[in-house]
Amino acid sequence: MKKMAIALLGFAGIVSFSAQAQMKPEDAIKLRQSAMKLIGYNFGSIGAMVNDKKPYNKDEAIRNASRVDALSTQPFEFFIAGTDKGETKAKAEIWKDSDKFKAAAEKMQGEVAKLAQVARTGDMAALKAQVGTTGSACKACHDDFREK
Ligand code: HEC
């Protein structure tokens, strides 16, 4: 009986952890901002390399681009209900026009997948071009959905 109760408690713990609806809004906001910061850090590193602000290192560029790609869906798990207010630059439009927001996220996700592919080729000119295209996809969403 005791074992059973412990098993049930463990299960309840897992369920409440995975239910993001129960996450505190301020925690969700911090998590999405942290994910965006990591994306920004890794993307910025590649940007600096293709713009001669930092020595080009193929392995590092591959690592940065793979991380941006891997993290690209993460912030969007945390735009949950109740996170339109507080310490956030997210605009209310995110929840009013969620289809457009989702499309902007998917556009960026497609571009960062390409970025990761291009980084592996070691073709600097192609990498620079793809950094530009990706940056535009970031900016398009920030322009529409993020406070200045
Ligand atoms: C679909 C929309 C969307 C796309 C695409 C997007 N962002 Fe963001 N980004 C946001 C929103 C909204 C915020 C504000 C989040 C908040 O304050 O809660 C943000 C915040 C940020 C921040 C600031 C984080 C902080 O709080 O310090 C950085 C850095 C960032 N984004 C980088 C990027 C980069 C780099 C890309 C492209 C690879 C990108 N973003 C693509 C919507 C987007």
C-alpha cells in the first residue's frame, strides 16, 4: 500500500511538471527570454564571424548554428496564457493574431535549419547570405510582436 502511494505521488509530480498550464506566468516568461538569449548568443557568434568581427572557425560556426536550430522551437512553448503581462516585451498581438505569430516562428525555424546545413559546408559566402536571411526572419517577428 505504501509503495503504491509513493508511486502515485511520483506520477502526480511528473504530471504537474509537464503541465505547462500550471507553470507560473513569470517562470514561463523567464524561460522564453532565456531561450531567446541563447539563440541570440549563438546566432550573434556566427554573425560576428561572417562580418569579420571575430575569426572564422568552422567547428564553432557549426556548433553555434546547430544550437540555434535545436533551440528554435523552445521559446514558443512558453507563450502560455497569462504571460502577456509582467516583465515582458511580448506584445498583445501574439495572442490576438496567433496564426501570424506561429507563421513567423515557422519561417525562422525553416531558416535556422538551413543555417545549420550551410554552416556544415564551410562555404563562407553562403553562410553570410543565410545569416542575412535568417536575421530578417528574426527581425520580422520582433518588428510585429516585440516591444522596442
Ligand atoms: C515568432 C516571433 C519571433 C521570432 C521568429 C524570433 N523572436 Fe526573438 N523574441 C520574440 C519575442 C516576442 C521576444 C520578447 C520575449 C519576452 O520579453 O517575453 C523576443 C526576444 C528576443 C531576445 C531578447 C531576450 C531577452 O529577454 O533578453 C533576443 C536576444 C531574441 N529575441 C533573439 C532572436 C533571434 C536571434 C531570432 C532569430 C534567429 C529571434 N529572436 C526570432 C519573438 C521572436
